Amino acid sequence: MAAHDFYATLGVPRNAGDVDLKKAYRNLARTYHPDKNPGDKRAEERFKEITEAYTVLSDPDKRAHYDRFGTAPSAGAGGGADVGFSTIVEDLFESFGFFGGAGGGNRRQRAQRGDDLRYDLEITLEEAAEGVEPKLQIPRHEACESCEGTGRDPGTMPETCSSCRGQGQVRFSQGFLTVARPCPTCRGQGKINRYPCKACSGQGRQSRERVLKVTIPAGVEDGNQLRLSGEGEAGELGGPAGDLYVVIHVRAHELFVREGPHLLAELPITFSQAALGDTVEVPVLKGRAELTVPPGTQPGQRLVLKGKGMPHLRGRGRATSTTRSSSRFRRTCRRARERCSRSSAGCPRMRPAHGGRSSSSG
């Protein structure tokens, strides 16, 4: 093995630790890897140099020999270098996200968390003001009761895959690289289920519909989300369940427009009422209330009824009336606000559950 300044090759000081060595090697390997530089002999030689340097410096005994004599140890260089090089390549490809090194197969056997679910719930403005406890019917996958989520018939055990010997991956040589891929026989699991559960066909999960009672707090706003931990899809291989996100959509009201905790409504009054002042009845969420119109009220002026708006999660709201002069009575504005256009398809993390208007229960 030719003598080189391995520390200079990796660009690290002589007292660099294992973490610094690995970080420097990965950064250089990404740059000079032959797959990223096809046909570039110079890059290939550079990749071999940094691999040789890391092979020596990452091994405590070889590094001690190099620090003392300035050369890499020659005894057993062939076999030892092959093993070290294979480990280095696994380290490199792990950083690329291709596979997981020696423990990659075992990681694929780990339990996986279930997916999150989204339920779009539409409620009225009155329900948003009072709070409501609707019952939601959620279709989801739940752990199979027969096999308890294992996917196997009770009393049976999975067999070790003969192709990968339980590693979950098979290795092959590609040039001077050793590459690992998921085992095609067991699909990276390392185990083969010879006796799948008949109830769930070996999936460990079954489709179910669950009725959940949800408490919607008073003062909730359009677009708010409620998270129900553990009420999403069941996990795989006994993993934890995902969460359920209930997205609130408040239906547009024919009389009121909401601004946070405040409610706006148009109040038609006559010219004489605006000029001389008057006391009139106005609609509120719970019936009607008296509003004093001061003399000299202008069109578009806002008059306030305190405590008649929406309850806020941090306090109470108030109602606001916008006056509109008119010689004859006209109904208040029925223009509806634009509803939130977000749909379950627009959420990348969550699978949509059945959404819509739910039945409320006291």
C-alpha cells in the first residue's frame, strides 16, 4: 500500500475523531463516487484514495501503526482491506439512503407506525358558538383480533429466509463495489410467513368502521384542527397507530359574517333613525337584542353589542352591526363567505377518512 498523507487526503487534522473522519469521508465520497462521475478516471482514482485513507484511519490499530511509521500496515492487508472496504461502502450508501448496511434487513422488520387520517367535519355557526359533541364514523384499518396484528396463525412462527439467511438483503459485486439490495424472496423482511392468518390474509390488519365521539370546543374557527392521538390507521407488525385529524369547516351563515370572535351583520335603518337616533331590535345568535342607534349615525358605521358575538377560546367576543340607510326594510345581507377550499387530497401526510356533516348528540 503506497504511503500517502491520509489526513490531508480526507482534509482533517491529525487529532480528528471518528465522527469527523466519517463526515469528511462521506462528503468526499459523494463528490468523487464513480456513479456520479461516469468515465472520469481521475475521479475514480480520487475515490480510491479517500477510501484507502478512511479504511486506515477508521481502524484504531491501523491508525496507530500509520501514525507511528507513516505507512499503512501490510500484514493481512488483502483480507482486512476487503472487509473494511465493504463496511465503508455500506456506510456510504446508507448516507445516500439506498440501503441500511449490515442492520438494514433488521430495520425493515421493525414495527411501523400507522398512517394519519383526516376527517373533514362541517358544523353550523351556532354549533361553533355553543360547542358540539358529534359522533364520527371513521373507516380505518385496525389490528387483526385473531392474530393480534402479527399476520400469522396463532401458534406458528415465521421461518428464516434461506436466500438472505435472515439478513433481509442480498449482496453482489459491481466492479470494485459491494452493493446490497433488499432480498427478493422475503422482500427485505428476513422472515417468511408460511402460515398467514386466515382472518386478515397475513396482513395483520383488517378494515373496520369505528364510531368516535369528539368534543368540539365553543369558539372553534373555520379551518381549526383537532388531533386525536392513536385514532388513525393501525401500525404494521404491531407498530403504534397513527393519529386522526378532524378539520373543522364552519358553514357560512345567512345573516352573520365572522371576524375572529366578532360577528358582523348589516342593519337596515331609515334616514330619520340615522339622523335622530333610535332603539331597534337586531338579530343575535340567541334570539334578538336591543341596539341603541346614536343620533347622526353614518352609513357603514359600526355599532357594538358587547358579549353577543362568538365565544373565543381565549375570551368572549362581541357582535358588530353595520348600519345601512334605507327608505324601506330589506333583509340583511345573505352573501356567504368563501368556504375553505382545502380538501383531503391537498394534504400530503394524511389519508382522508369519510368526511361531511355528522350527527350531533348531547
